[in-house]
Amino acid sequence: PAPQAQLPTVSVKVAAIEKKTRAATEEVMVTVRAKLRANLQAKVTGRVEQMRVVPGQQVRAGELLFELDAREIQARLDQALALRQQAESDLKRFAALLEAKSATQAEFDSAQARARTAVAAVTEAETLLSYAKVLAPFAGVITRKHADVGDLATPGNPLLELEDPSALRLEADVPEAVVGKLSLGDKLPVRVASLPG
């Protein structure tokens, strides 16, 4: 081989090898949400007659938020009340006739069944009528409004969104490579841009 040129000598330091742990960080974007949230909707179909809240408004638990037009349900309740009154009168009459041996036990049992059915119909109509008024399930803030007076409310379609701002939580999508390094109860630093410190 061709002769090599002489290279200058370099001084080196020798260091002992030691094992150290280094913190690796992974930043993820988080969303701050209320722990307690509700999408409020009607349980019965009806036109929104009164909307008593606006987005950003604070509400108390049990406060009336909106009311539906309930004339059809009210008519159903009136009809059920009339049928109950008639069934109770028939039951009293058949009880007297049974005592006087002028009616059979089967006729009395039939009148009794009609009276129970009429009472159940009144309870059902009263329950449906109570669904026409939607109350706040908890104290909080109205965050969104999806309907206004005159809109048709149907079951399954949210009309309002309510959140409790007193208890918040952070929600984040954590990369799969990091999930195995986390365990329940770990404390992690969080930086919120809108809050200093």
C-alpha cells in the first residue's frame, strides 16, 4: 500500500459510562369540557311555545327552560278525566247492584276493570302533559340553542345544550406509542394558553 501521511496526535478524555434516565415529552392537544353536560330535548312532539333561555345564561336546577304547545295532550287528559269519572260512577252503581243481587260478579268485575283502565289513562295523559315543560336537570350554563319559538320539537332532536362549568375535565387523544407508558392516577403537566401560569 502507498505510505500514509503522519497525522497529528489528538488528546482525548476518557469518561466512565453511567446509566441515566432522561425524560421524553410528548405534547398532545386537549379539549377542556364540562364534566356534566346535557343535550335537552322534548319527550313528546310539539311546537315550541316558549323559549325562556338564551346561550350564556345561568340556570338553576329545576328552572323552566322551554315549554311546548300541549293543547292536544290537554284534550287527551280532559277526555281521560271524563272517562274516569264515568267509570267510577258505573263502578259505584254496579257495586250497589251486586249487593242487591241485581248484577252478576262478572259485570261488577268488568266495571272495576274499566275504572282501573280509566285511572291509568289519566295517569298517562298527566305524564305526557308534564313532558311539555322541560326543566333544567342541574344548575349550569346554556351553551347552545338549536330551536326557537315556533319550531317543531320532536323526540331525539336536541333543543338546548346545558353544561356545568364548576367541574371541568381535559379530553385528549393520546398516541398509541405513549398509552403503555401511562397509568391511572399519573399526574401530568397541563398548559392552557388562555390562563397565565
